[in-house]
Amino acid sequence: MLSSYLDNAATSFPKPDGVADAVVQWLGTGAAAGRGSHSGSGQAAELLTQCRSRLARFLGVPDYRQVIFTQNCTDSLNQVLLGLLKPGDRVIASTLDHNSVLRPLEWLRESAGLEVSMVDFDPATGLIRLDEFETALRERATKLVVLTHASNVTGRIQQVHEMIRLARQHGALVLLDAAQTVGHVPVHFQSLDIDFLAAAGHKGLLGPLGTGILVVRSGLETQLRPLRFGGTGSSSESLRQPDEIPARFESGNLNLPGIAGLNAAVQWIETQGLQNLHVRIDRAVKRLHYACGSLPNVRVFSSPEDNAGILSFNIEGMDCQEVAMILDQSFSIQCRAGLHCAPLAHRTLKTLSTGGTVRLSPGVFTTDDEIQQAIDAVSQLSSAIG
């Protein structure tokens, strides 16, 4: 039996045609950008500009220089949280947030006296409680609001337009964690009226691991302290880190093979059409929800509506890690089980003490047969419960 890969919320697989070729081609011919006076270095600079410009168009960013390449979405989030916030600042986050947000905030709370206000979500709908969110904004001045666009546990896409509007009314800056949505649904930086956008290159954008994106609103770059200092291939006569973006945040050599693959991946998405790809995943995840949600002994913790491609469930009487192991070893279905680095979400769902949930996440290349294979496997396991 061929393996069925249903762990796309962690990282997408397989990659589109052309991605691996772009990586290999770069490894065979590429040089470092800004680190030479030869044609290879010029080609590297051209690649960076091409990929930056492509991402700017794709994400609705007015100036391609606002697109900063990072190691991953975690790196992007850390750059904003650790680079922006100062002792005594107040931040509003939510219990849906990933540890990429929660851990930097906790470190800042303990080490710098950061005030962190956590807003909960409704486990029935998966949506952040807007009344609680607005109350938190009214309590006192807030420097930054962190919004998870879609939960990596439930997949539920949040009402970010309304939350951004409320944040703006109260003078807060907005950081959008779009790890689970960029490449799945339209994300338009300028239309959303946000200040910072963090995204992964290896999830919905279908690029290689080790690629991340940070978009910074023009004019805010000098408010962010870089987390790394060093060579940028520019302004080398100065001992000070450059103020201009993207160089301010891109010290050291970038992951050019990964960026070459990311460029090819986004080009493929543009050719296919984002909406067409979204329909594929939406159809697959709805089928999983409706089928598995009707099975005996199966409890589903996600909703098929406004979902970024995730089914989160447990089987009564079975440990979620055991379920994932059986799905892998007996049914050749690759998925993820556990807390998914989002412990507070599981606290609200009341799955924290039991170790989390099983997560199935189809991708753009998931076939109908693979979805049926997963449904049949979960059905067999649930029926075996006495």
C-alpha cells in the first residue's frame, strides 16, 4: 500500500513540479548574493529580487523591499516580538497561538516585565471571542495585537478583519501569524491594514523547508531591533547595521537554494490559481469532517467551514499518539498527533491532559482515494472500540 501523506499543516508534500529542479539548478550554478563582483553573484541578486517581487504581488505588498526572507515563520514572529517590544509594553494574544508566539512572549514577560493579555476562543465555533477581545483592548493601552489567522489545531480561519478594525480603533499595532493561511486563502497585506505579516515558505506556499517570510509596513522597520547583525553585502564601510530594508534584517548569507525553490513554488501556484487550489483542499477536508464526524466513538474538534485544511479528532478510549502510530504502521497514513505546539488551544478544548488530538491535513496533491483511505482507517479503528 502506498503511503498517504496527510501532514500538510506541518509541511507540504509533495512539492510541485519544478521546485526540486530549481533547488538542484541553483546548487549547481549559484553563488552568494552581494558577495562577489562576478556574474554568479549578480544572478543570485536577480533571484532574490524576482522572488521578493513575486511574493509582494502574491501578498498584496506595495513595495517588494518590504518582503524579508527569514529561516521560517517562527523566525519571522520572533523578529517582531523580540525586536519591537520593550519593558512595560502590553500585548494581546490568544489561546489559539502557537508556541512560536507564546514562548517569546513568556520570555519577555519573565525577563522584561511585558504585560501579556490572553483572549480565549469558543471551543464550539473555534473562533476567538470578539467580546473578550474588545474588552481587553479597552482595559488599557496596547502596543501590539498578535492574531493567529487560522489555528493549526482546528484549522478555523478567524474573523481577522473585525479584530484588526478593533485593534486600529485602540491604536494597537497588528502582527498576523499567517502560517496556516498563506497559500491556502487570499492574504492581502495592504487590504488587511496590518503592520507585520509572518508566513512559512514550506506550508501553503509549497516551497522547501528553511524558508520564511516577514512583511513589515513601510516606516516601521526602524522600530524593529534586528536579532542578527553582520554582513549584508551593502554599506560595508559602516560598522552600524543598515537602517533600510530588507538588508536591516538579512545579515549573513540567505538560503538561496530554498528561495529558488520557493520562487518556483509560488510561480506554480500563480499558474494553477490560488482559488482552484483552495477548492481542492476545501473539498477534501469537508469530506473528512462529514465522514469522520459521523463515526461512532470519534470526537471532532474542528469545523468544516472556514477551514484552512485541518481535521482534528480523537477516538474514545485510544491515545492520540497510538492512533497516529496505527494509522502509519497499519494503514500507511502519515499524520500528526499531540499538542501541535499549541498547548493553550488544547487547554480550552480540554484535550491538554490527554495529550492532544490526531490531525489530518490534506494538501493540493491529496487524491480522493487517499481521503477514502483515511476515512476507512478511522472507521475501522473507531468500530474496534468495545
